[in-house]
Amino acid sequence: MDLITPILQGIGLFLATNIDDIIILSLFFARGAGMRGTTRKIIAGQYLGFGAILVVSVLVSLGAATFLPQDLIAYFGLIPLALGLIAAWKAWRGGDDDDDEEKVAGKAISAWTVAGVTFANGGDNIGVYVPVFVTVGTGAIIAYSIVFLLLIAVLVLAAKFVATRKPIARILERWEHVLFPLVLIGLGAVILIEGGAFGIG
């Protein structure tokens, strides 16, 4: 069996559907700067969120997950929207606080937050992966899945590299408290609107 073709196709498919995650992951790195275990939590969250996307995509392609209507995917936008509003509220409440310890503590992140945002942002990936998985064999699906899971680590490391470049890091450090909630709120709104949630599409 020729595995080179599905491997190359998997790389292209992953890059096309996940390259935008670098921005969001970079903001997570900026938010967790100086906190122990930030990279580990982001990697774990990314694998949890993307793993869920992959499992759902495979199950739907095999006809075993008809419980997930296409219309439901649009409502995934509520996850980053809610997280963004919470982050904005916390930033607004702590905006006048000059206590450095409190500011650092306020930047703690969790793997579950990363996973939730990853899953919500990748809701449209399901719509891309399912038709591909339906048209290929089991071996190709396995090859795609392995490629995707290997590239998750590359994606996270690329985001960390971007977030730790001095000019970018300075910008993120200064504006992270504004950019983080804005990006999440914007992401949630786009997912809801493009998906036609609540009849607003």
C-alpha cells in the first residue's frame, strides 16, 4: 500500500485547516508567560481538543455518530465567546491593579481551556475531514490521523517560537490582556454567525 500519498495529503490538509491556530496558541503562551507548566498544559489541551475533533470526524465518516447534526457545530462558538467574555471581565476588574503577583496569577491557564477553544475553533474541521475520510480507506484514515497527531506538537512549538520572539513577545506582553479576550470573542462570533446559529447567519 502506498502511504506516501495520504501522508503528504494529510500534511496539506492539516496545514490548511489548523495554521490559524498559531495566533490563538501564541496568545495562550503570552497569557501563561512566567507560569510553570505552561507549555505542557498547552500541548495537553491542544491534543485533547484536536483529539476530540479527530474522533468525531472518524465516527461521523463511519456513520456511527449521526447524533451530531451539522447545525449543532455552529453553537461550538459559544465556548470561545464565553471564555473571551470571562477573560475580558477579569481584565477589566484587574485593570487598575499594579500588584505584579496578582497579575501573574491571573495569567494561569488550564489544559481544559485550551482544549475547549481548540475544539470550538476546529468545528469547521469536522466538515472538511468527514468528506475526505468517507472517500478513502481505513489505512489512509489511520495515516491521516497519525500525521495530524504528530503535527500538533509542531504547531504548538511553532506558536511558542512566535510568542517568544522578542519584538512579538513585547507586543503580546503589553497587549495580551486586550488581545486574548478580543480574539476569543471574535472567534466565537464568527463561528456562530457563519454557522447560522440562532438564525443570525
